[in-house]
Amino acid sequence: MEVTAVSSAEAVNALMNRAFPACLVLDADTEPEIALEVCQGLKEDAFTAIVPVVLLTPSGAADLPSRGLEAGADEVITAEISERERRLRLELVLRRAARDVSVHPTTRLPGTVQIERDLAERIASGREFAVCYADLDHFKEFNDRYGYNHGDRVILLLSKILRDLVRGLAPGGFVGHVGGDDFVFNVDLDHLEPCCDEIIGLFDELIPYQYTEEDRRAGYFLGKDRRGSIHRVPLMSLSIGVVTNHFHPFTHTAQVTELLAEMKTYAKSLPGSVYVVDRRQTGSPRRGSGGSADVPLLSRDRPAPSSSL
């Protein structure tokens, strides 16, 4: 296992911005208050909270282990224990992290348990928020043509786009990986449009380079549908369905997820990379098969938020 040593709180934060380490070990020997502050800051950030933190405490600091646990440390190792026990405790931390089913192994993003927890906290807070369900279009056909290794690279690329842009544009935002090519990101309502615009713009800019030059220039490749018929498969696009509590006074997460699945399906019925926001008032007729809804289309190509379908 590769070990990277850093010597300051700033360096720790810079490292966490670049990658997700398997574990972070903080030495509280010389500057315990800084170590505790770094630990607490990492655990309060939805993007870094999933990284296990081990706090090393010096001898004679009786209250430091309990303070470390209060700050969110996953393990506290004191100077009094043997070297063998230290190694065993570190190994156990790594094993727990590896089998944590709520963290996706490829993207290292929180899974469904943490997604629901974040959503429940936003509902309870009373603040206006947006829940965004992002799904790739034509990803299965890409996998069939290029293989699962290339498909995993696309999943990782999308996860980085979502993580970096939400983190940069929406303080307090959250990104989770439902599974496969499905992602959820939750942001304050004020940050919805800039996040979605930038995500779609960057995705459309980068995704063509996941294809061969021939397919990229053509803008499609030939594939087979389920009946074996040859047809053109366009380059992947990104569909985002959005639900907010501006029009819906949600009281529990199931209300959100039901509408969110509907909005994602609607977004995928539209061509290209788009995001759609449900602006229907509570109590209005639900859109059924062949029905209509007051759902303005918000996309990079159609930026006017007041337009409606």
C-alpha cells in the first residue's frame, strides 16, 4: 500500500481534494488541537466524511482519545499500546472501510444509505433544496461496444465531474452513487441552475474523448437493438431529473424519491443532455402515460428557466 506523508492541515485538505485515500492517519503528538480540528472538518464535509480517520495520541493526554472520538475519528490509537496492536487496529479500520457497502468501490462516493440520510436531514432543516438524479443515456450500448473497463472509466469520469463541480459551486452540497450509471446530488435551491449547467457543459465537452476517433467524428456508432436490428447509437448524453421542495412540502424521503424517478424518466425521453425540474404545485394532476405536466425544461441548450413544456 502506498503511503503519502503530509505536514500541515492545508496539505491534508489539498490531498483530499485530489483523491480519496483508503485511510487518513492524523498524528496528534505535537499539535493536538489542529489534528482535532482537521478531523472534525473532514467528518463534517459530506465529500470527505467517508474516508476513515485514525488519530494517534501521545502518552499522558488522558482526555485526547475521547475528544478524538467526539471529533469523529474512526479509531484512536494511543502511545501506550504495542506496535503489534497498532498494526492490527489499522488493518481493522481498512477492512471495515473495504466492506462498507454504503460506499461505492469504484467511485468512493456515498451509497443509498447516506443518500437517504442526507435527504432526510435536508427535509428536516426546512431550507429550500433540490434533489437531482443524473443518469447516462446510451451507456449500455457503449459498454457492449467498448467493454466494461471503458464503461467503468466513464462512471469514474462522471463521478469526478459531479463531485468537483458540486463541491466548487454548491457549499454544503452532497453527491452520492446509487449504482451503475445512476447518481444523485443534493444542493441548496440557489445552486441548482449553475450546478446543472456546468455539469452538462463539462460532460458534453469531455465525453466524446471516451470514443475512438472514428466514432467521435461520426457522432455515433452502429449497434444492435434487442431484436438484433442494426441502428445508429449516438454518443452518450446526460439526463438529470430534478425535484425541489419549493412547490412540494415534503415530509419524508419516499415522497421525494417517487417524484424523482418520474422526473428522471421524463428527462431521458428528451434528446441530448438536459435537466428538467418539476414545477408542479402540490395537488396538481400527476403526469401519467401520454399526459402532460407543467415541467419547464432547463438545459444548456435551452437556458430560459421560465419556459415550459
